[in-house]
Amino acid sequence: MPILRASLIGSHISRTRLPKALSIMCDKAGWELAFDLIDTHDRPAFDFVSEVEDLRARGWTGVTVTHPHKAQARRFAGDHMLPEVAHLGASNTLIFGEVLTAHNTDYTGFLAAYAMAGLPPSGDVVMMGAGGVAQALGPALDRLCRDGARIGIHDPKPGLADALVAAIGHRAHVLQRNELEEAIRNADGLINATPLGMAEYPGSAFDQTLLGHSQTWAFDAVYTPTNTTFLTHARRAGLKCLTGFDLFRAMAVGSFNAYTGLTLSVPDVAPTLDILKPD
């Protein structure tokens, strides 16, 4: 029986459902799973490169990377990003072997989740947050928006939104705080790519009074809880909602395929992962 040996590197990852998702797919495919969590919280001296090199030397299949190390993973990958994601500034999956390959299954996962939801090409989008997962969502939106649509990005941290806009290209632009209200009211899609909505960071990145105007869809990258304050308000306003768990399912399938070389289908496998859905 082939063995998938993998790890997850990130901060505050004790509640991750990725090992369980991979275990479900390993059982389906006849693989054995060995999985480690490497939580970097309270490890100020953590050395990402040394950790990854050690895992590689020990014969691990690869490693999944989450906040706040995705940009480090991209730098580590260098020229070894897969062509379809080589334009991204983050990687969340490093596959070892004779030649390193780096993936971003947040990017491919969002494209798959959007397609599964049956949404048409989008009009203007407002995305709150420009770090972490936004590094994958922004370029994915560039593929999902119809001709003429624009992607407005806001992040309070200086420079983050500017860097992401530059990476996306002409369709994207930085939204200043005083421009947000009008942009949100007139948008077709709204995306939360901030931690707001997590148990540790309660609240919403979007004022509920601005919902229900021209918007038709909303996505929240937070998946614990699934029904965030933002999505609760968006549903009440009549928006079609994509959850962080929708992205998680598609991301997990893509990660499994990257690790194993198999090609499980997201629509076929995603329903089997619903038992992992948070309350």
C-alpha cells in the first residue's frame, strides 16, 4: 500500500480538518496516510527553510503551508512553481522528490468552487484583505470576471493592496477607506479575505447596511465557523454565498492530487468531505 507522508506548517493550526480530509481520500484511493502538524505559534525562531529541508531529507512526500508562511513557500519554490500558478506570490503545497514542485491549491480550489456554485462570470468585485489567501484569490478573480469588470482591493496594512494590484494587472485597483462604501454598494461580488469572522476575530469586514444593493454573490475565506457574520448578513440580503468550507473541500482535493499524482474530481469527491463541515 503506498504511503502519503505529509505535514502542515502554520500558526494556530490545531483545528485544521486537512488531515481528516486527506485520510478520507487516502481510504478511497487505497493509500496510507502519515501526517504531522507543525504549529509555528509561539516559535519566534522558527526557520521555515530548515524545517522544509529536514522534511524533504526524511523522505516526506511534501508539505502543506498555511498562514503566515505561504509567501516564504513561494520564495523557497523559486522556479519550481507549476506553470499555471507561477504568476502567484504564494504557494500552499510543496511536493518533494527528485525535483521540487510547488502548487497553489487555494487558487485552483477557488476556481473549482466557483464553477461548482454555477456562478456566471462576475462583474465588479470588492475584496477586503490583500495578504495570505488573497494572493491566490485576486489572480483567480482576474480569470473569473467578465470583460470590463474591475477588482477593488482594500487592506489597512500599507503596501499590501498595492503589491497585489500590481501582481494582478490592469483590472485591479486599490480602494482607499473613503472609497469603500460606494464600491461595495455597486459591486457584483464581495470577498472577505481577512481573519474577521473567525472565533478569534469576531465581526465582519463588510457593513451589513451596504449589502443587498447591486451585489449578487459573496465569498468568505473563513471556514471555521462556516456561517460567518458576513455570510449570514449576505444570505439575508439575497446574495448567493460561497463559504470557506467550499474552498477547503476543493483545496483538499487539489492537494491530495498534488501529493499522490492521482486525479480525483472535485465534484465527485467534495460531497464525501461534508462530514467535516464545521457547525
